[in-house]
Amino acid sequence: MDWTPTAGEREVEQAAARYAREVLAPAAERLDRVGGFPHANVAAAAKAGMLGINVPRALGGREAGPVAYSLAITELAQACAATTVALAVNNMVAEVITTFGNSDQKTEHVPRLTDGTYGVGSFALSEPGAGSDPGGMRARARRSDRGWVIEGSKLWITSATDAGLFVVWVRTSDAPGARGISAFLVRGDAPGVVPGKPEHKMGQNGSTTTALDFNEVEVGPEALLDECNRGFRIAMMALDGGRIGVGSQALGIGLAATEIARRHAIEHPELAGSEAVQWRLADAATTLDAARLLVLQAAWRKREGLAFTREASIAKAFASEKAFAATQRALEVLGELGNTRRTAAERHFRDVRVTMIYEGTSEVQRIVLARGIMRRFGDPA
Amino acid sequence: MEFELGEDDRLLVDSVAELGRQHIEPHAAAWDEARALPRELSALLREHGLLALRVPAERGGTGLDALASAAVIETLARADASVALTVAAHNLLGAAVSDAEHLVGWGSATQVQMRREGEDVVIDAMCQHALLPTTAGTIVVAGEGLAFAVPRESSGVIADRDETLGMRAADLGPLRLHTVRLPATAELRPFDADAAVAAMLVGLGAIAVGLSSSALLRARDYALQRQQFGQPIATFQAIQWKLADLATGLDAARLMVRKAAATGDPIAAARAAIKAADVAIRGCSEALQIHGGFGYTREYPLERWLRDARFCGLFANHLTTGRTAIAHAIAARFC
């Protein structure tokens, strides 16, 4: 096993670090206060090549692969987790269309996702009654003379206020559960696509999350992504890749909070000399190192074309939970100062908490993992 | 040990619960958002005897003992932790420093210097994290064996308000006394600093217990109602165990807080506050998790409760310099 990033992957990581330092970091605190979609950051991300890291050059991407993507996301998240989620979802939308789209769909949409023409792309999967169980979705598309008419309500849609393109999952047959679901490509400005008001959230305020209504939205036959009624596996593929992204993002937030605590301790000898402080930092270093390796393992398997569903779930559940814990340990090192906005650690604490929820909760990861584990026990071969 | 409240105290706690349901809980989210409690709230608290919890009835106070007082704080915390913290801080010194008209704040000073000039004392002090520094009429500043009741309007009192992670509606921030001249009577003598810290820790523990109890009820109700995979999520064992663990921790924490209140033992208070805060942080986080994406939004109180619980943990650890005081007490007893 050798997950040492290649020189090309390191180059992307460094480009991400530069963009994070020069663009994201100076704006992060204000963005957290003011909220809303991070327009300026996204525009700069297009220039920095952060909108299509694992997308072919021919379609405007960097073609740097999943490991580079993971490394870049971790760098971005250390500066601004909110912008990171908007960028990460855009990257995954571009990847999904690259993987499942026909050549017309690819040339129509992917370059617009990687050069920022669309602002960002977004996924619309969850619904008020279908979160952990996307098979319970109710939104539908019915055939019409000119293609399809989409009707339904989605929830928790990242960047829905400003996304130029959505990948939308809806029912296209009466088959139960995961069967009978199809994916469509729908422009953000299509008539009848109506985002709700941005949710007020605990953190990640610099990314918008809203409900998204599809009111009799008419699309042509070219909007159907891949085969009819076979969209659920596209969602699962998007989630697998997304989980590497969330794990990488959580890792970045945990690292950033820990670094604040480390610096604070070094500046205060009575803290630096305390085992309670030292051990908190030692534990954070241990768990975040492990998280880094798990995230890299999943990204490396994806790069090598190996199955990585299991590894992505492990990485996502572990990294998000350990990053949350590391952020808490950082607050404890800061003491009452940690409760104030005098340091960014309190933002990191609020930002990291959702990584245990979106892209499949920790509970869902364990369901996915347990299913595989039990199957393995049942099949001695 | 008997931790049950008497009939009168129980009625009072019930009336505080009603006050909380009617007049506090419905506004808690808005106060958190505004990062302030409304001025009118003081009058409401005063009306219900909450600004004189420990002042004897014959002096016009509510006349509660420490156990009943902790129960009142816990009950207030179920409605809003910032209000409970404000009331706990105000009543910290009981009858020793009480003010029926204005709030009484608190500041642990890291450096204190005092010199006497004739009938006056002149004080320099720095409190990094004071309670009610910008809204109290009087702030008790204590440190290095000294304690003073400082009118906030005194010349040389420099108070600021922090933007905070938890307890956003409460008034928290740094307080500096820069050559503040006060009459010698402002010095509190004798002053039992351990008792003051113990009272604060019991208050923090009670607040954490209130948060845990709110989180448990809310998460249970949601788990029973929310359907995924064709069944209420409360039917999943993983969710059941989260609730069972929270309920177990809640019982333990509440008993510890009551024991600390009843005995007044500073070490019992440290143990109770730390345990109660740990249970609340974990419990509020799990309750948030059970709510999924809804828990992360501010339409629901879970994220606020988690932030408030986080404050309890940070503040409790500081007051006792972490678990050090407990460890020293253990060593003294058993080594």
C-alpha cells in the first residue's frame, strides 16, 4: 500500500492551499456572520481551478484524480468550510455528469460547471420525508409530448439559491423503493424551479441550504441522465464520492481548530506544560492522522478503479466524528476563550457538526457498513 | 440522603416551569439570535422572586435553600439556559450580596491589586470572563483572597460583551477595574471564595441537567414521530440506545447536582458540574443527531442547546481549574 500523493497531486494541494490562504481565509469570518452564497469565493475558485479537480481536461477540469481532490478539499476546509461544501458539490456534479452523461450532456454542461458559468452545480436528492431513506422519495417526472414534467419538493439543497444546474432525482415509475428512480439535469433558471428561503443553520453560514420546489417543470428528453428508472445507482455513486469529500472537509476543520489550540497553548506556558492540554493535542493528532489515512485510502481506491463504497463510509463516519471531537478538545484547551468569537475555533465547532449529518449521517454509514460486514460473514467464500 | 423538595418548594418549581413555558421558552430562539435578553425580563424575574432566591423571607426574599434553588435553576434552563445562567449568577452569593432592583454580576479576577487610601480602597483587577459585566448594577469581583462589590457605574470600570458560542443571550465578557475608588465598605469581609465557586458550579450543573432533560424529551418525541424506512426511527435500536444513555446520564447528573447543592461541598460541586456538563454536551449532540438535518437548523432548539451545553463544560472546567481540584481532593483523602 502506498498512498503517497504524486507530484501532480501535491501540486493541486498546494494550489488549493494558496487559494485558501489568499481568498478564503480573509473572508471566512465575515462570511460566517453575513451568510449567503459565497459569490466572490466561487468566482475565484474557477480561476484557481477548484471547480473540476477530478474532471477531464477536455471538459475544462484539472484531471488530477480523487486523491488530489481529497487533499484539496482538506486544504480549503481549513480556511472556510462553508465555501468548501459549495465547491465540493460542484466538483461532484461535474464528475457525475462526466461519468453518466452522454457526449452531448457532457459538452453542454461540464465545461460550464468547471469554468464557473453555472456559478455552481448542485444535487437535489433529499426530501422532507426522505432523508436517510432516499428510496422513500415522492417527487415525480411524467412523460409529456416534449419530454418530461417534473413535480415535487426537495430539501437540504446545497447552493440552491444560486446553482446554475441541478441533478434532480425523481420517481419515473410506480416501482417501490429505490427502483423506478431517474436522474435529470435541470437548469437553475428553468421556469418552475423555485428555491425556498435559506435555512438558518448552526454553522456553514457561508453556504446556502434551502428547500427546492419543482412546479410543473418542463424539460426535454435530453435532460434524462443515463437510463430511465436507473437513477438510484447514480445517487449512490455521487454519495460515495461525496463521502470522500465530506471526510476530507471534516479533517480540514478538525486540523484548523487543533492548530488554534496548539498555538494558544504554546503562547501560554502554563497550558503548554499541562498534561490535560498535551494529551488533548496528542489525541487530536492521533485521531486526525488516522482520519487522514482512511480518507486517503478511499480516495486511492477510487483512483485505482477499485470498489470504495465501504472505505468511503468508514472514512466519512470516522473523520467527521473525530474532527468534531478534536474541535471540542480545541475549545477545551482554549477554555472560556473557546466560548467566544475571539478565536475561529467556535466557528469550526459550529461548522464541523454537520459533517456527521450530511452525505449520510453517521448512522447511515454504519448501516451501509454493517450490511457489507454481515454479508461477508454469511458468505465464507 | 434526601433530595426531594418539600411541598412549598415543589409548588414554586411548578410555577417557575409555567413561567418558563409561557414567557421564556417561546422567545429563547429570538433572544439567542439577538444576542441579548430583553430589559423587561428583569421585572418578570423579580416578580416571581427569582432575583432573591436565597434571601430569607423575612427580608422580602424567596427564602429557598440550596437544593430548591438548584431545582429552580434547572427548571429555568429547560426554558432557556441564558436566563438560567443570568439568574444563577445574580443569586450566587445569596443574601450576602443581594439586590432586588438590579442584577448582580460576577467576575473571577486573575490579577487583583488593592491599596487603602483613607476611608477608601483603590482597586485594579482584570476578569477575562465575567458574568453580566455590562448589564449588572453591581459586580462582585473576587480573586487572590479579596472580594469587592463594585457598582458598575463606578469610574474606572471597563466592561465589554463578548460574542459567544453558547449562552449567546447572556451577558458575558471581559471586565477591567482600572484604579476604581470605592468606600472601604465595598470590600466583602469575610468572603468565602470556595462557597461562591461551589454555588456557581451547582448552578452550572443544574443548567446542564436542564439542557439534558430538554434534549431527552425533544429527541424522544421526534424519534417516535419521524418515519424512515417505513417505521418510526424510535424503533431502531441505535436510536433507542442513544436515548437510554442520555436518560441514564441525566439521572446520574441530577443526583450529583442535588447532592452537591444539599451538602455545599465544593468538591462535590466540581464533580457534579463536570459530570452534568459532559452528559449535556453528549446528550444535546445526540439529540441533534437524531433530528438529522433539522437538528442543525436554528428552527429547532437542538443546536442552541448543544452550544449552551458546551459553555457549561468550558466554564465548569475553568472554575475548578479542570478536574485538578477533584484530583487533589481525592489525593488528600486516600493517599
